[in-house]
Amino acid sequence: MQGVLVGILLPPLLLALVGLLAGLLAWRGRRWGGLVAALCAVATLLLATPLVSGALMASLEREVARPASVPGGAQAIIILGGDVAHGRAGHEVGMLTLERLRAGAALQRATGLPILVTGGVLGRGEPPLAALMARSLREDFNVPVRWIEGRAGDTRDNAVFAAEILRADGIGEALLVTHAWHMPRALGAFARRGFPVRAYPLRVAPADGWGASSFAPRPDHLAESWFALREWAGRVAYALRDGGP
């Protein structure tokens, strides 16, 4: 239910719904309805451009940078879950989660540090995401998992339960693996728990210059804009609920 509400309350779906309502009002004789519908269409097209989606992503990613080398001092690796995919063979990790697992597996091979995966049940009838992550690391990457945290429902829970497990096992600091656009919210969640983590972000976007192609709308950039807007909404919600950045 929460995911449905987030989808409705954020662009582009929000813009589509407002535009549809405005169009109906214009059809009923409200002249301003046509203007509002047109503005919603223009805003949706802008969100689909590399220029706007890149700026939104950069507003998040500028707070983190991919380290030139693996940070020292950590005693474990935390990999945050993202999504679940559904196929004929059953439930499996989604594309975002798989990217994080690939980065975490490479990091484990480079450091030898033990891994904690975290992610709870995201939908009715689904297994905990952390269990799917542990299976993927074992079967797809031949990498062991020491801790499986399967209760977390969001990034805040990831921090709460992961910190609880690691502290109980004498771990005082960890490397945190997630996407660069998600890293600021994740770092804030762990900071509020007082558990030290070092960022190991993946897919940090390069600083591209402007060009003609920057203004050409594409569906994948519309999705990027949605992810960025959702992250900002999440950061605002966490700050209002828990305090801090």
C-alpha cells in the first residue's frame, strides 16, 4: 500500500493524474484546464530528459564519491536490498539488488570481510529479500554470507537491525554498499543509529556536459527522475520523523 501511495504522490504519475483531471475540466469548459494539462505534459517531458534526470541524480550523488581504494578500518560489509523480481521460477533479486550484490561480492573478494545482507518482506507471499540476496551471493557469486537480516521494511530499518546484529557480534564499523543516489539517505539512517559506516557507492554518474542529446526525452531517464524524487521525499520524511539530515 505504501508503494502505491508513493507512486501516486510523485511525478510522473502525479503529473499524469493532474493532467488527466485538468483535461476533463477543459472538456467541461474550464479553459484553464487545458493550460494545466499542457504544463503537466511539458513537465513530464522535461523529467524524461538526460538534463533534468542528471541534475536530480547529481543533487544526491554530489554528497558521496566512489573511493579511489577500499577504505580501511571496517570489520564487515553491509549490502542493502532494493527490489524483488518475479518470474516463472519464483522470486529472485531484482536488478537494483543484483547490482548491489555484484559490487558487494567484488568488495568481499578484495577485503575478505564478512557480509551482512539486509532486506525484509516487500510484498504479500514473498520471502524476505535478505534470504534471496544470500542465495544469490552463494549460487551466483560463490560468496558466503555471515548475517541475514530479514525484518527491515525500509532504509531506516536496514540501519536499525543491521547495527543491532553487528554490535551483538562485536563489529564496530562496516563498509556500506548501495547505489550512489541512495547512499545519502542510507548514511543518514546509520548515523542516527550511531553506527559508523564507510560509503562504498556504486554507479556514481560522471559529470557530463550539456549537448543536444541532453534535451532528448527517453523513458529510462524518466525512471531516473522518479528514483531521485523518491529519494528526496524519503530524506525529507526521515528528517521530519527522526531528526537530522
